[in-house]
Amino acid sequence: MSTAQQIAEYEQRISQAYEAAQRASGRAYGEEMAYVSQMRSRLAAMKAELEAQNDDNPFALLADDEASNEVDWDWHDNEKIIERECGRIVGPGIYYDLSNEEYHSGPGISKSGLDYIAHNPSFLPWSKRAPVDVEKLDAMDMGTALHCALLEPDEFEKRFIIMPDYNLRTTKGQASRDSFVSEAAGEGKTILAAADHRCLKLMKESVMAHPVARMIFEAEGQNESSIYWNDKETGELCRCRPDRKIIINDIHTLVDVKKCADMSRFARHVEEFRYHVQDAMYRDGYENLTGIKPDFWFLVVDCNVSAGRYQVDVVDLDAEWQQAGYDLYRRDLETYHQCRREDDWLHINTLSRPRWANK
């Protein structure tokens, strides 16, 4: 059997194993996904061997040969991008074992990348090259901590550490505090003040007190899955990482956790932060891979106390808002496609004189 034939066979076996994993639960699910991960690693090695042999590569990262033939592959090769930038990702699919860091450093255009494109295409390469002043970064983002507490509880103690209550009026207390901060930095942990930790526990308990939110975490599903697909119209490699994927009564639903400072302003946040574009892109990617059109929910947690409670809500968007998000998603992805194809990242924004200036 040639290497190309072995690759085709492995592709089929991976697909079958993945389908079996989706029907399994508990230990059986873990065993099936471990097998899928092992097979993907072997597949990557065989593809490298095939390329070294200069054999005909039967792969096209698009879903079908017709779509692949419609794309001009002379200007880029998504497969080489994948192999170069993130060796663990061997092609379109849903990956359950990628860390957050691996996902964000990996290949493909994400919703946040399209946000840069929407503002000005020049911002996308800027975002990758501009230095970061780490001293000016917020040391503790409550949204990140809440996200970890809800979706990666086993990782919480590895990533966060609670600051003891030191008496900073004494030299000894200050020295102990400085030593604690130094040790936490050496371990790569984020320091959480005791008061913030108390609030975080209340917010998590508030989430679990909400019937729909609780159902989200008790339903069959997976957290932090990384989805990669090739857009059928442009051929661009795209990616997204829903916080949670659940299946209830055969209905697939993607869920994203959002922290807000005022629940009454969340509708404004949808427009301001383009959450409707996220809705469209995530649903499109999932349907592209699975053939299943999922629902998309936002699990919103208010970080400010209202009547002594941290309000929680689960919402989706109406059809009009979904369509508006889809139109922007397609517009921005097409702009990205043209910029990559023409290697044109030199753009400026034209400012219009505001109305108040005419008064």
C-alpha cells in the first residue's frame, strides 16, 4: 500500500473514531478521543513522508474536490501554513486537546482577526508584530478567572493563586507580600485578591443557580474545543473556539461565556464588540465541518452586584441580528481573502468631519 493510500485509510479511520466518540460518554469517550489524537499524530508523520517523496498529495483542505478546484492555490497553501505554524493541527476538524495558548498561536483567521480587518486591514499584521508593554497589562482580569473557574476548574489552581491577608503596615508583612508575589511570578500564576476570589465564587454559584445555565454544564458536551475549517467560498483557513458545545435532544448548541459590567447594556455590547459576527462565524464553521447547523447561546454574567446578587442570563440573537452578523462576517472574510491574495496590507482610514464640528 502506498503512502497516499495509507493516508486515505487513516483519514477514514479518524473520521469513524471521531463519530464513535461523539456517541460515547465517560471513559469510552476519553478512550476514543485518545485514539483519534494518536491517529492524527501518525497522519501528520505520513503526510510529511509523502511530501518528502514528492508524491502526488491527495489532500485538499477544502471539504470537496470541486470547491478545491475553484480556488487559486498558487498564492497560498493552507496545508503548508498548518504544518509550519502548528504541527499538532493536521487539517480541518474539531480538536479537543489544544491548549488556549496553542489555539491562539495557531494558523487561520479568527473572529478577533476579522475585527481588526473590519477596522482597517493594516491592523491585522500590526497586531502580530507590535510589542506589548507587559507592565501595563491588567494583572488580573475577572473575566478570565471566571472563564477558567467555569470551564477549566481543574486548571484554576495551576493558573491562579489567592493572595493571603498580609499586614502591610509592618516591614515583615511587606516583605512577606513581596516574597509571595515573586514566587507567584516564578510559577507563572496570576494573583487573585481574597476579595476578588470571594466574588468569583459567588458568581460561579450564581451561574449554577440559573436553571438554563446549570443545564449547559450538566448536559453532554465538551469545553474549549478548537474548530478549524476551510471557507467554501474563499478557501481561507478559519478557526474558532467555543467555550462549550452541548447536545440536548439531538440539538447541537455552541455556548460562549460573557462577563459584563451591566446586564442591561449587553445588547449594546453585542454591537460594540461584534458578538453577532461571532455568532455567525462559529455557527458557519461548525456547520461547514459537521453538516449540522447549531444554535448559539451567550451565557452572560454580570460582575456588578444588583440587589445583592450577580445576575446571570442565557440569551440568543433573533434572525435579523443573526443575518446582520453573517453579512459582516462574509464581508470581512472576503476583505481578508483579497488582502492575502494580493499581499496588500497598506490601508488608511478616512475620517469624516463629525456633525458637532459644524455647530
